Amino acid sequence: MYAIIETGGKQYRVAAGDTLKVEKLVVEEGASVDLDRVLLVADGDHVRLGQPFVEGARVSAEVAAHGRHDKVKIIKFRRRKHHMKRQGHRQWYTALRITDIHAG
């Protein structure tokens, strides 16, 4: 059984036992989270597709950790103009461990 969920403006395919990194959620480590923006739930050949969300479906997850991704380097360069700007960025994330999928 798997589901497609939406969080942080992105979509993820999840199954029970998976660990994934999503945009930072304001939740303490070890707390449980219910994600109710479920776009699709599939169990073998039985597939439920939401329009846009599946009615009554939710995904239960546990917050495993908070952290920051690797640094992304941004370079703005203008040739022949003696101009170069360097910048770095590290995005915050929340690691979720999927515990259960409720089809509703």
C-alpha cells in the first residue's frame, strides 16, 4: 500500500516504514503528525484518486529529526563587467518516518 501526499508545495510517494525529508514543519521531535492532503491511495489493484484530495484519507508520521540540507552554491557572474557575486544557502527540513496509511 502506498499514497501520494502533498506537503510544503511538493508531492511525495510514501509507504509505511519510509523516511523522507520535507520542508520544515513546526513540530517537536518525536511527535506524531497526521498529513491529510492525500492525493492518491493505492492498495494493490484498488486505487483511489482524489479531486484534489481523497476524502477521509490521512497518513500518520512521526518526526524523526530536524536539520539542514547540504549547501547550495549560487554564483552570479557578468562577463567583462568585473562583477561576480557568491552566495550559499542551506534549506531547513523535517525528517518524517511514515507509520501508517489510513485509506478512509
